[in-house]
Amino acid sequence: MTKSAVRTILIGFACFISAIAQAQYQGSESERLGRPTFGGPDAVENVLADQYKSWDKWQRGLKDDHGIALSFDYTAVFLSANDVSANNTAAGGIARLYGAFNFAGDGSSALVFKAEHRHEFGSPSPFEFSLGELGYVGLQEAPFNDAGSGVTNLYWRQRFGNGRSTIIAGILDPTDYVDAFALASPWLHFMNFAFSTGSAAIGLPNDAAVGVAYATMLNKNMYIIAGITDINGDPSKPFDGFDNFFSNNKYFTSFELGWTSSRDRIMLDNFHLTAWHRDRQSSTGTSDGYGLAFSYSKYVNDNLMPFVRGGYAKDGGSLLQKSLSLGVGYQTDAFSGLVGAALNWGEPNDDTFAPGLEDQYAIEVFYRVPILKRFAITGDVQYIKDPALNPSENTIWMFNLRGRGAF
């Protein structure tokens, strides 16, 4: 059976199951009026919703009276490590302008966008730091590179079925919906990518990937999310992706089946399995591949979130081919801060790097403290054992800092 046939079957199966479930499940009136937040913490509309309380009067009026939500943020990160190379520090920043234009009073239709400027302060960038300087098969603050200006989101979002289903189409960031996790934001949470999408064991395409994704509640607790995007996305040339999508036919596809205690807690009480496939990308020499990721998290007493996450990859350009992460997030009473602590074990991908590399271990602890209503500072410490690409170092300590202002 060809890859295209397998992809068609998976997408058709998702639509078939969804159609049956929607015909059977109507939900209560309050559920039908609800709005599922299928995206992760960095999905534009979720970021806007989180920032609403801190907005100025003109911003609230723009949204409430005209359906236009608009915001801006700037984030800077500084990474440092003990003496492992000639470059023991890295720093960079990202300025983002993002918003949503709602075209219906009930919020069912919206045009969503996000434009960014990514820059480094000196060399290397935070994105290059782990692989290039530490010899650690992983990424720190993955979006923070020197790509310059670009468009990472420009898509149409449509809700239907009384708000129980959502479809997005256009220029997407797959990390917004693939293996979404409440503590996975590099702007707010863990810095090590091992605690983010796929636990570093998914062969993700670049952001600014043209495609379509669909999510729906099957009943009160079960949901599915499926998506297909081009693998050759480039934020500096976002509209080239439309030609790539329809002409090159090289795709990243994913299908997720999940459970939540209730729709309004989909990012808090969550268990899901995510299957993915990636076509070969000749421009980068990345082989085709596939894999499976899982995630379990539970929000306890409205302040504690333990989690277990992991993944397996067969080729496909992922950093790790086996990965397991476990940790906890804790919302403190003091300063309304957030503490996160996690441990990862990872086996580097033989196809991406070389066979026989040593397993790696990483521990990360961060503490984010809000300052006034628009600013937050995050202190971060990491301990890395046996970096696979640096056999001369058994241990690496990192001391990192992140600052963010949202307006």
C-alpha cells in the first residue's frame, strides 16, 4: 500500500469516526455554547485569551465591540553553561505581533495571524547552542534563532457543530496542535525541547507550514485531532508553501486520539496518543519516518500538575528515537509564580545522527515570577548527563534566564 493511500485512509477514518460521533453526541446546552480550546498554550487565540485581563481599555473595546483581538510581546533569553566549549553563552530575542479578526458575533469564524522577528545577540543563537556547543542532542528555546522577520501564522479558523468542532486552514505552526501540552511553551515554561512537543521524538516540519487541521469532541470526554501540512515551510517566504503543498506533495501528517475529564479542562486533565508520519525531504536530506507519542497530565487542587510524556520515532529527522519525560508543575501562592521540574531520558535518533550514541539524561527546574501585570522573569537550571555528541563531558550545568513583556 502506498504512503498516499495510507494517508487517505487515516484522514477518511478520522472524518468517518467524527461524523458518527457528532450524529450521536449533542451534549447539553452549556456544552454546545462552550468553545473547545484544542490548541496548545502558544496557539494565538489561547495566548490572547490568557492576556485579556491585562489588556488596556482600548484593546478590550476593540475586541468586545469590533471582534478584533490584537496583542504584542517581546521575549529575550540568555543561556549559559559550564566550561564545555569556546562559546559558553547564547542569547536571543523574538518580537511577535499577533491577533484574531472575528467575523461572526458568536466567534465561530476568525482570521488568525502572527508575525515575528527572531534575532540573536551574538553567536551562537539559543537554537544552535545545545547541538553546536554542548554536544547535547536536543534544543534549548527552539524558536530563538536568527531567522529575522517572518509570518508563522495566517489561517482561517472555523468552529461548527455548535462549537464542538474546529478546523483551521492556511499557514500553521504544527506545534500548536500536535501533542499539545499545558507546560510546553518556550515563552512561559520549560526551555529544554525534551519537555515540549513529542518529547523531542517527533520529526516536526518547520513552522509556517501550509496545511489544514481538524479537531472535534467525540463525546463528553473523547476527542480527535488530525492534521496535514507541507514539510518545506519557511517563515520568510510563507506564501511559497501553498505551491509546495499542492505541487511537491511532501507532507507531515498526524492523528491524535485523546481523553479529558471535561472539555473546559482539555489542557489540564489529559491523556492522548499521537501517531505521525513525515515524508522524505530531499532539500535537507531528511529521510521519511513515523512514530508515536503519548502524554498524561492531571491538574490537582488547581495548583499541581504531574505529567508523564514520551515518544518513539523511526527515522524522520527527529532528535531522539526514544524519549521519556516525567515531571510536575506547581502554581505557587507567593507572587502567583509557577515552578516546573522534570526529568528526561533520551536515546538519539540513529538515522539523524549516528548509530550507537550514548543515552542522555536531563533535569530541568524553572521558576517564573510575574512582575507587575505585563512582565515575567523565568530563572532556569538544567543538569545534563552524558551529552551524546560530547563524549569528553560527563555532566553539563546550565543557568538560564528569560524575560517576557506582553502588551
